[in-house]
Amino acid sequence: MLNPIAFLILQIISFYEWVVIAAVIVSWLTAFNVINSHNNFVRSLLRTLYAITEPVFRPLRRIIPPMGGLDLSPLVVIILIETLKYAMTQWRPLVELGW
């Protein structure tokens, strides 16, 4: 059983993972002109997702630049999130500490 603080951290990390997925989907929809970026609601959604995800994506883009127009930083973030979630729930030293 998880520590309540560890459970809260896992829930926040899982929520951020969904935010990253939503940012990728919205960026695709905007790039293919499926949604109108001049709409006030869409513009505020884009700004919010950008403000939440860009501080994490920016350092990764310096290390892994876009290849052929394909940005791999969301994929790297999702892999890191899944690794962190696995470590928090399955890695024996953390589990023995009560996480």
C-alpha cells in the first residue's frame, strides 16, 4: 500500500501525463487546421497548455532537436513519467521505505 503523499504525487504525475497528451493532440489539430486558433476558447486552451508543458519541453528540445519537423520531446516526457511512476510503485528500495 502506498503512502498518501506518494499516492498524491502519483496522481499529479498521471494528470500531467494526460496534459502532455492533450497538448500533443491539440497541436496536431491546430497544425492541420481542424480547430480554429483564432477562437477565444481555443486560444486560451493553447496558451494554458503551452504554459504548463513548455517549461518541461524546452530543456529537452535543447538536447533533442526536432528531427524532420517531428518534435520528440513529448515522447521523452511520457517515457520519463512512466519510468518515474514505475520506480515509485515497484522499485524495492522506495517500497521498503514506505512509498
